[in-house]
Amino acid sequence: MSYINLIQRIKKGNLSSVYLLAGQEDYLIEDTLHRIVDGCLTAEEKEFNLSRYDMKEYPVEMAVEEAYTFPFMGGKRVVIIKDAYFYSTGKESAKVEHDLKKLEAYLENPAPETVFIILAPYEKLDERRKIVKLAKKNGEHLDGSALSDKELGQWVEERCREFGTTITEEASELLIQLTSANLMIMASEIKKLSIYAGEGSEITKGIVDSLTARSLEQNIFALVDGVVKQEIDKAWKIYQDLLKQKEDPLKIIALMVRQFRILYQVKQLSRQGYGQKQIASQLKLHPYVVKLTANESRRFEDGELLSLLDQLADMDYQIKTGKIDKFIAVEMFFSRRSMPVK
């Protein structure tokens, strides 16, 4: 089930006895977890009826036994098993032995007074395993993978709605771009933007542009964009802003190298017929970042990208060997991009 649909069910009080929260988008898993717990227990009840078990430290049968225990003072009991690596396709060595048959038995007939939450923050689940099939059959499954472009827009609208505001499509797109689709950062920014706009108001593109903090990743992306388009005034201004934020030139160079390398890799993988999601998985990037990078990479020939990488690598070497001052080196790099630095 998608995050949006699952959250709607939780808000309506439609709680399941079993939840399997899987995927690598940490924010979605954590937010869903908090909503489930808050929907089941009051602050006082959490002290007595909330239990967490790390599967790398405790056997799963301990959590199962706890799940069968009737909640203190009635109501609900919530049992969370963390890092349930036996749900993933990956192989992971652990010091703890788990009796998965007991977990299977529980999932076949979960205790009605308990909400059993399985956290499996992994890219792929082992669909062949009975514990995966049973959790999905008798409970709710969150697909906590990166949101698509459409889902990102829906997520932003839903978060604004929770703060009593609305947001224009242009403002939503800009917010996603400026935060590189980082949900944790976006959630914080939406709260700030909603407070500024006021309940019942609309968040516009101008509000987002003036109030949203640019992530370091977004600043580097914009800096590289300026270099790509030979808009050196733009690139130089961003570079100066980063220096004012106490970012070291060597770190900026390293991040530029990373961005140009990503541009090259995305270009090569796109040429080989890989889709955005496949490229994102291969390079461990957010699909939205891949989308932006793919558009940017079309401006380059392979030779130009490799030449820029060579220039930056040589600059890094000369700085670290004391042959040139790091500030002068970066100024020279910008000046070589066809336009004098201002």
C-alpha cells in the first residue's frame, strides 16, 4: 500500500493488527510508525504498553511472547521489531538466532489486542518467505520506497493540508527542487512556510523562494548548472555564498567532482537504456535527483565531462601538495570557463 493511502486509513482509525513497514525512505517509515503508535496509545499508555525489540540483539520469539501478553489496564499493546533483516533478500550475519516458526504462527493468528509492527528498512523483501506473505496477507504493508513525481506532489499537498494551508503547483515543484526531494527537510520547511502564510492561506512560489533554505546538495547542483551553462556570474555568486557559510573550498571541489561524476554515470546508463528508477537504484540516488541530472547531462559531450573531472582532480592534487592556494585554484577554474570572474 502507498504511504498516502495508509496514512488516510490510520487517520480514520482503521488500525491493523500487523504492519510491515519496508523500504529505504526513512522518513516514510518513521512517520508512519509514529502515526500508528499515536493512534493506538496515549502518552501514559506508552510507558506500559509499548515495547521495542532490535532483531540484531533479541530473538524474535521474545517479541512474539510480548505480543501475546494482554495490555496493562486494557486498551492496546504495541510491539515493534526493528531491523527485521530476515525479511530482506540480503544476507546478513547476526549473533542472534531467531525461531521464525513462532513468528509465522503469530502472523497466522495475531492477537486482536496487539498491534505488531515489523520494520524492514531494505530495498527488497524476500517475497518467497512465508513470514513476508503472511504479514502482507493478515496486515498492512507500506511500500516505503522513494516517492514518484506525482506522489511527491500529493505528499506536499497533504502535509500542507495538515497545517491548514494549501500550496500552488509551482510552489510545490520549487520546494521539491530546492530540497532535492528530501522528505525530512521538506516536512520542516512546510511547517515553517505554513506558519508564515497562516492558516487558511495559500503558499505561493514567491514565499517558497524567499523562505526555503537551500540544501548544500542543491547549491552544488546550481553551481554546477552555472558552470555547465557557462553562467560564471551565477556560479561565482553561489560559490561565494558557500564560503560565507564556512564551507571549505576543498569540500566544494569534492562535491563538484561527485556531481560531475554523477552526470557522467547517468548519461552512460541512460544511453544503455536504463530507466530513472533503475539508475537511482544503481547509483543509490533519489529518482527525482536522477531526473534533474538526466536533463542536465544532455548538455554535455562525454569528452567535456571527463575533461572537467580531470581539471578538478588536478586542482585538488595541486592544492593538497601545496602548489597553489585553494581559493586561487577555484577562482582560476571559474575563469577558465570562458568568462572572467566578477
